[in-house]
Amino acid sequence: MLRHAIAPSARYTKASNDVVRHPRLNSDAKILLLYIQGLPGDALCKPLSELARKLGIKGRAYQKAKGQLVEHGYVHEWRSQGEGGRWQTEQLVANNPLTREQARLLLRGTASASAPMASVPPPSTRFPTVGEPTPRAAGGYKPVEDHSEKTTPHPPSEPESATGHTSTPTPQTATADPAQLTRAERVLLSLRHSRRELHLGVREAHALAVEAVKWFERGLSESDLRHALLAERPQEGVRSAVGFLRHRLIQKLPEPPVQHQPHERPPLRELVECAGPGESHVFRPLFGESECPSCCRATAHTEPEPIPWRERIARINGTPTAPPAEA
């Protein structure tokens, strides 16, 4: 392959090879990220979905690209409730992957000087920040997944606590064995070493540990649990590590072990006196017999007295036997 390239002197964007050659980002995610990096500051007040539509990335293609950017730390979102009860979304797009804590500090303006550079959309003068909801169509239908940037009077399904403290444990978590919960969290956090897309935070692993403990309660080991969560990798990849692992923990939960009832021995029968010949002795019958096994075997092996030949022939012919004549 031959290559001919002329370095531009103006109107260009510096792109990191880590983004261009990222093995887990599709072309839509890379183009969207590079497009945002080259925008002027006054163009960043628009939501990510509106910028993607200018590139022709809509519907499911946009949701997939955005999900990959969120999963690998290039896009972060926060939802909060403002005045009047309206919910608004703040977005941060970074040219280097950031952790959740780094992104939060950068958004607050308290990040250290060593934090990676990022493009932060400034708040707009309109309220709410992400704009009023407008109908959007893609291919003749309205995709359900494309409403993440729209404001809504209802709160989000899983709002994040502003203080970052762990929420109050559920009754199931409170009743679970702390040692078993620790084992389950250790297994869940170790999955990222085998598959990077299953990277979990401490709070996420703690929430999923309740379902993982049920596997230990049914007799499975840590190795069995890890194998069940890592087996059969989806062809389209994992979009949400928490949702994927929760689905597997619930759907692949094995049946509880069968509790076998102990075999009850029948009570011993009372001793009875044997009715057979010989000295008087007792035995314990099994089925109501009157002779002991030894006497029964002796009786079975006793040879009968020989029958005279005249009597045998009379029995065969069915004729009465004549008494022998007197001399």
C-alpha cells in the first residue's frame, strides 16, 4: 500500500492515535469524538445528539456510538433537577478517557493540573440547558433510545447522589452474610482482568453482590460463578456491564440442590419361637414365617421317602392302587 499525505497548515484537528486506532470504538464514535474536538467554543452549547445529527448519525447508530464513548470514559453525563422541577443534563466530552471522579472534578473546575484535557460544553443561556424537547424522526419512526438528552418533568430512573455516599442498603443486603457479600464483590471486581468491558465500580459491585450471593447459597464456588459470567461472550459486545451481569446472575441462577430425605429403617420385629424340629430356639421373622431360615433350608433339602412303582404307575394312569395280595 502506498500513502500520500500533505500536512495541513490550517483548519485541522489534532487527533490522538489512541482514539483513531481504538479497537473498541466504531467509526461513528470516532468521527463524532473528532468532530467535537474541532468545534469552536461557542458551538459546544448544543447537546451531543444534535451535533451527531449534523454528521448523519441518528437513532440506533447514535445510541451505539454514544454507549461506546460512555463505556470507555470519553463521555460523561449528570442529571439534576433545577428550578421548577425540570430535569436537565450536563455533558462532558473528553479527548482522553476519564474516570467518573476525574470528570466530576473537571466539571467543577477543581481538577489538578495533571488531569487530561477535555472539551466541556458551557451552559447555555436558555433553560433548560439541553433545550426544549422536540420531535425527531429517524427512518419514519421515533426511536425510543434517542430521548436521553431531552428534558422531562419526571426524574431519571437511577439518579446519582450528589454527595457520592453509598445509599441505604436494601433489606436483602442487610440480611445477607457479610462474608458472602465480600466474596461476591471480589469475584465481580476481578472480571475486569479477564474482560475489560466488564469493568465495575465499587458501588456497582456492591449492588450486584446480593444476586451473586445466591449462587454461593446454592453450593457453587467462586470459580463456577466467574466461569458463568465470562462464558458465551455476546457478538455485539457488552453495552452496559451492570445490566449484562445482572441479567446473567438472575437468568443463569441454577436450581437449588435437592434435599434428600434420610432413609428410615423399619422397626425390628419381636423374637418368636421357631416351630421347626430340633432344640427349642427363637428367631426374628421378616414376613411372618413360623420357622427360622436354618430349619426352612433343612426341610427343603430333606429327601422324600421312595414311592413304590405300582403307586407311581397308578398315579400316572389315574387308577386306584390295589392292596397287595396276602400270601
